[in-house]
Amino acid sequence: MPHDSILEAQNPFNDIRALITDLPGPDEEASARTIGRESQLIKPPGALGRLEHISMWLSAWTGKSPPQVIRPIVAVFASDHGVAARGVSAYPQSVTRQMIEAIAAGGAAISVLAQQAGAGLKVYDLAVGQPTPDIVTKDAMTAKACVATMAYGMEVLAEGTDLLVLGEVGIANTTVAAAIALALFGGEAGAWTGPGSGVSGDVRRAKEEAVAKAVARLGEGPHDPLTVLARIGGREFAAIAGAILAARLQRIPVVLDGFAVTAAAAILHQLNPQALDHCIIGHVSAEPGHQALLDRLGKSPLLNLSMRLGEGTGAALAVLIIKAAIGCHAGMATFAEAGVAGPNI
């Protein structure tokens, strides 16, 4: 076997590429049953707008009609980043550890919102306190470590869920998200780089410079998405990508949170444009790069509340909307049941 072929055969990313090339599609039969019932409910067609589409989407990816969500789980992945040492965040890196402890204690925003949504909540500690190398000068992970972290993220489904809600915690991870977006889609570093934890002035300029230099280190594009994930990503990004992929393989619908979670999802989208069909965007972050990223992915958020906290907070709020959609679809009467006259046409 030629040397190049041997190297290709040993590429750690090969298994991931194989999985994402042959993805299961939606359950068209379940979706059709839901569409049929929706047309009989006592309302004009389309009158409930996106609530109707949510019901159809859930049926398509759970195979259940009427759709159900019995055990939603919020999975929050936490990690530290070496680029934080460049002063790109308003908070010290120790806050990552402190925040996952606050979540566990029930005092964080996601703790409250997950409870409101009736969702389980678990934080996955990805070596917090041991930052990945500074992506401006070194790769965040080897390809092998990246694949292992994706595999770790895939294990989130072992908890058992019918709706996976994804969030993250990690000081400086909006810097990493901006670098991923720039590497995948091009443009200017400043267009992808936002305030994150609330930075401005010299700190924001330092953040933009870090993003630009990290991507420049990759050389001229276009760049292989998995290589981008390994070289300028982070552990939580790899784990989130793995969780999304695993959910697709098991036909479990996913709610994505803000900029960092969507940047991780974009890796899969660039490998296969249909890879995120089982995903819905919970909200659009006030982080300016998020809307630009959604435009590239062709995704519309459910909510726009000017939030930029992360943790999965926007996605957890969206679960309440999803449950409302299910309730309307399953609970409303049909024209025949209610004795209401249907449309004339």
C-alpha cells in the first residue's frame, strides 16, 4: 500500500466521516400522520405558525404521532481554553470551575430554567482546570484526542432522553467559536468576534487579534471541518459535535443553544449539509456572530430575547415552546370532535 494510503487509512477522523456520510433520515410516515391531524384541528391551516412545524419536526425525528417529549435532558459541556491567558474575557478562567459548581448547586440560570422546562440537567466536566493550548500558537487537540472527545460527547445519550438540549460553559469559548466560524466560512475576524462576557475596547481588539491569528495559523483555506475542530476548537466543541451526531444516529431531536453550541454544530453541517436536520435552534444570541452563523446554516431560531449567557439557557427556554406545541397538537379538538364547521374550501 502506498505511504499516503497508509496514512489515510490510519486517519483518526475516518470513522467520524463514515458515520456522517450515511445518516438516517426522518420518519416520513409519522410526520405525515401528524400533518394529517394538524389539518383537522379547529383552526385555520397554519394559524399556529411555527408551533405546527415543531410538532411535525418532532414526529419526524421521534417516530411518534402525536409527538411526545417525556424526558428532555439539558447537557452542559464545560472546558477551559489556553487562549484565555491573552485576556480575551471579562472574567478569570477560574470562573469555569465556579460556574459548574453553581450549576450543580442549583444556583445558576440554567439550573432554574431547566427546572422550569421540566428537564433533567447534567454538567460534563471536560478537564476543567487543564486548559487546551493557546490556539494562537498551538493546536487545541490532536486528531486522536478530538475523536476521543467526540466519542465522550456521544455517551450523553446513555442517560436516556427523547429531547437533547445542549449548552456549554467555558471562559474564552466565544473566542474559540469565532475562530471556528472564521475558519469555516471566511470573512473578517471582527465580524465574527463579539463582546462575549462583556468585553470592549482594547480587550475586544485583543480578542479579534487572537481569532485572526489562530485561523491564519491554519494556512490558506478552505479548511477541513474536523481539522478545524481539532486545531482551533476546544473539548466542549468536540463533545457537543459528538452528541449531535449520536442523537442523529438514534433519531433523537436536539435543541441547540447559542453561538458556541452552534459553532460546534457547524462542523457537522460543513461535512454534510443534512447533518443538522434533527436540530432546532432554541434562540439567537445577542453575540453578533450567532445570527451570521445561523444565516450560513439556513436555520431560524425560535426565540430572540437578546440573551448571551450560554449554559444552554436559551435552548432550555425553547423547551417550553416545544412543549406548548405538543400540547396544542395533542390536546386540541378536531372539527368533527368539537362539532365545528370546517373551511368551505
